[in-house]
Amino acid sequence: MASLNRRRFLKWTLGGFAALSTAAIAGGVGISLIPDVPAAANAPWRTAGQGRNPRERALSYAALAPNPHNLQSWLIELIGDDRMRLYVDRRRLLPETDPVNRQIVIGQGCFIETLALAAGLEGYRAEVTLFPEGAFATNGVDHRPVAEVRLIAGGQADPLAHAITQRRSVKEPFDVTKIPSNGQLRALTALSTADARLAATASPDRVKRLRDLLYVGMEIETRLPRTFLESVKLMRIGAEEITRHRDGIDLGGGMMEVLGRTGIVTREALADPTSSSFQTGLDRYRAMTEATPALIWLTTPGNRREDQIAAGRAYQRLALSVAQAGLSLHPMSQLLQEYPEMAEAQRQLMAELEVHAPERVQMLARIGYGPTTSPAPRRDPASLIVAGPKLSMAF
Ligand SMILES: Cc1cc2nc3c(=O)[nH]c(=O)nc-3n(C[C@H](O)[C@H](O)[C@H](O)COP(=O)(O)O)c2cc1C
């Protein structure tokens, strides 16, 4: 379909969605009842804590960690009864938007923190040895382990562990009339450590400048074909694709189901800058960034691989604390990414946040009160476990 026709058709369809949906229900499809994420795609959130032994049970929670583009780039090698090694699944990287794999390593840190917290639930302590065969180079990850983890009896439960299954990345507009209080933001930034510093703002002028910048970052990424296509390839449109992959960017729910099934929203349309789907995506980001009452960011003293792991661990502790406080959190990483077209916007962000090298902003997130959302898809935690020989074959 020519793009102009498609545009008209989409406009008509969006306008006529209620009619279509009514027709679908009358036809017995019940499309308006389709959840954003089908139950089969996010089952691991409900089975977390099940497993044959403490290590399996801890891994079932760790698989719920936040991670870039929900790629879940984790591989686990079990060693003996009480140890495991964590590797990066190098088939699941983001070469365009995360060219040095900084975000992928942060996602490894999120996994390690979740594993350690889950071990505590059963009275175990996780002894973590980072990079037992040496750290990755600054320009990319390799086959060596990220960490070796041993579960040792005698750990204590951290109350944060109880929020693992409650935490969400809330990729929606927040209520702009409900601003997190200074006391709430202070309690969260008090989670700062020497390894990872947190700062936040709800000051209206500063928040406005930052959310304008967030949109600039999103527009740069979206209008640059090579970076946007990387995301488009990871978009899962409708229940069937979401359930088949259980990863990536899930575009589900009744409206998407109709638009996907009728061939109106396709990867091709989403990637076409002249299409309504493309413009609708940008408009949605504009509405979302504008509905941001406060922002929080996390910096590390440097940008070594160990700093990135520390950032991931601290980010997951922040996200769990946010969930416990009844607030919503949504990371937006575009401005932090390392490709030339983003450099100027990133420089402006650093000036606005008053962060100077070698200190590095690792995470920047919207914070406020958002709607309740479904847990994101997750693959079966057992699929992360690979045997030694199979592990080397995977690459
Ligand atoms: C390092 C890192 C960077 C992220 N950047 C973004 C981002 O730019 N935009 C976004 O919507 N979510 C971002 N996220 C959140 C992930 O998309 C999210 O964790 C993943 O989809 C799984 O969803 P969940 O956190 O609700 O379990 C990021 C997460 C991590 C760990």
C-alpha cells in the first residue's frame, strides 16, 4: 500500500477503532479483552521462587531483572552444587545504540543484584567475584565470565527482595499533578554509595529543560535509520509474536492486535518516517516525556566495567525502593548512548546535570506516579542455563 494511502487508512482506522473493536467483539473475538502482555509471555513473574534447589530458585528471580530492550542477555553455567558463572549472551547485543555494550553490562549488574537479594530470601549470601578471568575491554564484551557467584549459608533477607516481582519499568505518561515530594526523592538519593551516586530533581524549570532534552534524544535515535531499525527489529507486534519471543519491545493489547492483524502496523510501517505509525510513535514519546514530574539519575566515579556493574546493582536497588514507595520509574537512555550523532545532546545533558568526566551518568529515569502496567515478557529462566561445552558452541 502506498504510504499516503496507508496514512489515510491508518487515520481512518485509529478514528474508527471503537467501531472495529465492537465488530470484533460481536464476532466473538473479544479483542478489547486482550491483555497488553499475554499470560504465557510473562509467566516467570508468577512462578518466581519455584525450583528444585536454592540456586534454581534464586535464578528464577534474577531472570526478572531490568535489562536493556528486554533482551535478557544472560547465560548461566552451573558449577558444582553451589556456584555459577554468569556470561553475556553475545547473540543478544545492541550494536547500534549500545556500541560499547555499556548498557548490556549494566543489565548484568541488575541480574547479579537480583540474584543476591533472592539468595537472601532463603538465608543464603551470594559471594560475587567479578570478572574472574579479567574485565572486558572498554570497546566490547567477550566470551569471558562477568562473574562467578557462590551461594553460602548464613545470609539475611533484605526487605527489598520482596519487591522483585512488583517492580516494573513504567513506559507510560505519569500523573503530572502528583509530584514526588522532596522527602521521597531525598530518601531515594540517600541510597547513594561511594560506587554509585544518585541525584534527582522535581524543580519545574529544570525538569522542563530535561524533558525537552529527553525528547531531543528520542528524536535523534528515531530519525536515524540505523539506530531506529535496531529497535524496530526487536518490536513484537501482537500476542502471537510477544508469546513466541518473550523478549524485546512488546506492542500488545486490543488496539495493537487489530492494527497488527489487519496489517496496518507492521515493522515496515513503523520504520517508515513518512508513515502515521512512525509519527504516532514520536507523538507518544512527546506525550510521555511531557508527563514527567521528576527525574532521577545515577552516576559512577568512572566508566570501567566494574563501574557499570555497580551501576546495574544500584539501579535495581533504586527500582525496588521506588516500587516499595508506590512510585513509578522509567529509564530513558537515548541521551547516554555512545554514537556520534548523540554527542552534542549528551554534552548538553551533562552540562544540565553538572556531571563532569571521569564521572559517568549511567542511568537517567523519569519518576512519578504512573498507571499500573503488566509485567514485561520473560523467557523461561531454565533457558538461560547452558552446560559448559554448549556454552562455547553458542558463540
Ligand atoms: C541499562 C538499561 C537501559 C534501559 N533503557 C531504557 C530506555 O531507554 N527506554 C525504556 O523504555 N526502557 C529502558 N530500560 C528498561 C527496559 O526496557 C526494561 O527493563 C525491560 O523492557 C524489561 O521490563 P521491566 O523492567 O518492566 O521488567 C532500560 C533498562 C536498563 C537496565
